[in-house]
Amino acid sequence: MINNNLTIRIVGESGEGIVSTGEILSHILKGLGQQLMTFRTYPAEIKGGQCLFQLRFAEKPLHTPGEDPEILICFDEKSYFEHGIKKDNGLLIYNSDDTAPENHKPLVALGLPFTTISRDEIGVMQSKNMVALGAIGNLLNINKEQLHQFTKKWFRSKGEKAVEANTKALLAGWEFCAENYENPDKLFEQAKQKNTVLLSGNQALVLGALAAGCRFYAGYPITPASNIMEMMIRELPKFGGVGLQTEDEMAAVSAVIGASFAGTKAMTATSGPGFSLMQEQIGLAVMAEIPIVIIDAQRAGPSTGMPTKMEQGDLLMAIHGSHGEAPRIVLAPGTVDECFSTTVAAFNLAEALRAPVVLLTDLVLAQRTESINLKSFKKPQIIDRKKWQSNEDQEHVPYKITESGVSTMSVPGQMDAMYVATGLEHDEQGRPNYTPAMHDKMLQKRHEKLNGAFAYYKGYQLFHGDASNNNVGIISWGSTQGPILEALDLLAAESVHIPLLQLKLLNPLPLAAINEFAKSVEKLVVPEHNYTGQLAGLIEAGIHRPVIRLRKVEGLPFHPSELAKKLKTFI
């Protein structure tokens, strides 16, 4: 029975190779022409706790990594009892050395002695995950030689012993299934190869930064942004740039400000706790009008919170986090491919407006992988800052008050172009000036230029705009986009049509578009992963109209089915 839309969930104890199993299988299926989206969750502890990797694949692009799986792979008894198979036609693969499930209702349940095979046949206890991968490869009718060759390539960089142990374990799992179980009906067919690449949100961010011309990165490791730093440090030298790890987040953003002051496009990335530490220096970038880009890959807080779970709790901090008023631009991509395009937009806006730009992602979007069409990476339009050109008849005025609020920049040492980057209030030349009139003018200048963002970036996207139902409309931001779109597809199948306005620019808000959208519906619903409804509050203040808050703060993303069920109650 061929199913062109399958969800596989792999669950077990942290340290058993759950995530690597899912990653390898994802790349194999991508190589077989499938479109993919993945999700992972893992404990914050160094050792122990349950780890989960879910992947969904189909022939067409996907909005979410799925809900309840058709195929469940359990490495231990706890995993089975906590997840089970909820679908009558499901397929269960379990470690028969650890559990013997009873009262299951899957179409087929296969017990494999992961531990025994790993210990007795392979001699490496850590190879259980590859035994499981071989088994699922057999059940998916993936050619054994294809699996073998891909695994050899995957582990090649780790040395011959690693290649030998992992390929041996893979083939052992494949052969055990072939010898002990009659293969069920074919579950899927290999699709035509597509012009796609499998990327995580963080990987797409790095590609976007490099494409935008970023040539300096400074950061400090923090989940879930650490691999942005690792990739930038590795890749920047290939482009003539520099990447470094600093002693803390304050040093990181300070180095980025210094690099940009010297004329180089620069970026840092962090999560909520690190972003908190950067607030004073963001104020310096605002005051000195130095363009920088800061990625905040949000996680659940406050304090250390739940460092490996998702949330959207940093929106108000991203917009208002400062002593005094320090206006900055805030963006939020909704998909992995938008992580690329929105990062380019972040650099363009920073350069065009001489302002800090904060780009908000979250743990789910940062770490999930998604099939991206290569057309998404066409050469983007790049904007560079307006530089002062020496002119004998005119002196350089680094903070000149202009109609747009944007002044030209110079670099240190440029002839006839002294540029004082100061955190003190100053006049147009950069000289300290505390007079009431000057402070008022400079505050207006710094705020006014943010309105110029709309000239460079639309800031929103309308989905299902032709929806016939004028009762309910949805406004959202960030990674909620995928689950909402899938929920709307579920409702459309029941002849319930609801429009969605997905915001990409969160400061300044595109209030004109929001107002126009609000006039077309009777009720506005804003789904968010924060307790107070932070975007909802901003919208209410901007359009003077109440909105319905729909929240989920469990550290996990919305499911399309739960959204569809709740949205129906508002109709």
C-alpha cells in the first residue's frame, strides 16, 4: 500500500544516536526524491532523558513535520508506553531486548534485538541506531546497496573503523528484517529527483549572511544558536572574512559593533539569555547609528528556563529591550528558506538605515531540516551603506539630520571625514551635546529612519486572501506559519475558509496592512508561543481593536489538528 505522505518517529534515551539516525534517514530519503521536514526534541541534561526525532516525507512540499506517526521506532520500553501507535494502520519497530509491547494495534509490529545484534554481531554497543536504520530501510524497500553506499559516505570522515562498524550494523539490521519478517506492502515509491537541498534554519541563516556580504562574526556558544557560530567560523575565511568565539555575549556584540564601525558587515547570534546581556551594547549601536545584525534563536525562559524547548517569548525584549528608547528593526522568518531571504533582508535594512536589526527565530525553526528548492538561493539584491565621498566644498557631517533620518558613513582614517562613534548624546558632528533641543532632534532622527524600512521590505505575506469566510482572520509570526497553513488546509476540506496574514516585519509593524486585513474580518485570532500574547498586545495597541489570543507554552509547536479544532470554535 503506497502512501505518499509518511511520518516516522524515532524515540529513545539520549546518547543512543536517535538524532543521527533521523538525520541519516532524512538524507537517504532526500536522495530518493522525497520532500522532507523534520523535528527534534532532546533533554537539557548532559546524559539521560528522552530524545525524539520525527521526519515526514512526501512527493510535494510540506508545512509541518507531521503529528502522530505512521511508523514508530522505539529503542526502549518507556518510549513505547509514552508514544505508542495511535493509527490503526501504523508500523511499530521495537527493541525486543528491552520490551514486548502488548495490546498494540498497528498493522505490523516488528521486534528486533537491537542490543543483542550490536553486542554479539557488531561488538559495538553504540551501533544500535544503525541496526534500527537498516531495519527501517528494509521495510521501506530501500535498496540495500544504496543504503550501504550512503552510509559509507556519511561516516567516511570518521575513519575506516567507524565506516566498517556502522555499515556492518546497518546491514545486520537489514538482513534481520529480510530473514525474519515478510515485508509489508510497499510503503512508498522513489520519486523523480528534485532540484532541492536539505537544510536547517541555522544553515540557511549562515548562507543568507554570507550572500548578503557579512565578513565578520563574533559569538558565544548557546543552544540553539551554537552551530551558527561554528559554521560562520568555519566558512568566513573562505570568503576573506573573520569569525571568532568571544568570552561572552557582551564581548561578541561589542566586537561586531567595532567591525561594522570599521566598514565591515558584521553579525552575531545568540538565544534569550545571551540576548539579555547584549541590551546595553545594542543601545550603543542605536546611538552611534552603526548597522549590525543580531540573531536571537528563542528558547523557553525566563532565566535558563527550558534550553532545549521552543518558545516565542523574546518579542517585546527584541523591540524594547533597552534603557531609554533605542529603536531597532525586528524581523522574523516563518520557514527555513525564509531564514535565508530574511537574513539578506536584515543586512540590507541595517545598511540602508544605519540601524541594528534583530532577527527572531526559535528552537524549532533553527534546528529543523526542510527540503528547499535551489531556486530560493538565486543571487539576491544586496544593499550597502551610504558612504561619505570626499568633497572639498562640503565637510562630512556623520549624524546629519536628513528627511529620511539616514546619514552617510565614513570609516576610521578616511580623509576629511572624522566620524566619532559615541554613546553620549551628541550633535550632528558627533560632539557631546545635552541640550533639550538637540536630544529631541536626535531622538526623532533615530526613530524616523525606521519608517524607511517599508521602502526596502514589504513586511508581511497574505495567505488564503480570497477566503470567502469573513468571520475569522489570523495574524501570526515566526514558525507558527507552517502549522497554521496546514490547519487552514484541514478546515478548507470542510468548506471552512480562513485568511492568514503572516507578519515578517515586527518593528516597525506594517500597521496599514494589518488595518486593511482587520477590516475584512469580524474576529482576529493571534496564535503565539508565549503566555501573554505579545504580538496580540502590539496589534491591539496599533489598531485599537481587541484580538483573540491563542497560546501554547508547552515547549512544543502547535499541531495543525489542535489549531483547526480551536479555530472552529471562533466561527
